Amino acid sequence: MEKVKGKFTEVGNMSQKYRKRGETSLAKFVSSNGKVTGTLMLDPRRIDGDYSQISPVAIRIAYAGKKVFLRIGKSYIGTDGIELCECEK
């Protein structure tokens, strides 16, 4: 495919394999149409390995190797969020 410079629709690494979803995302709220993926999760940019901190809940939208986090206004302590994610698996 051809790259269009300066557009969000640039084609990234097409050979990129699906990776295991993080421990802070809810499996029931992962949606994909083949190109765009949406995931409900704790914002991993705010955790930094310390799960005792309060972290915002966000929807991660991924497309062509790029991702955006949209916060929805709720927050959880990291350990509570991980317990919730483990419970629903």
C-alpha cells in the first residue's frame, strides 16, 4: 500500500502481529473491525508499575500502529482495577 504523508491513515508495519492484551484491560470490552480496535482499560501511562496509585479509566483506540487514550471520567486504584479485569476473564 502507498503511504500518504501527514495523514492519520498512513499504513504502518503491516506484518505486526496481535499482541497479548494488557493486564489492565477488560476482555469483554475489546472491539475490532479488522483495522480499528477499541479497548476499555486503566490508562497505563499513569500507572508506571505502581498499582497502588489511582488511575483513570480510558478507552484506547488503536489504528495503524497509533493509539489514542480517551478518558471517560472514572478512576480506580490500580490493584482494584486489575482484580476487576481478572474477575471478568
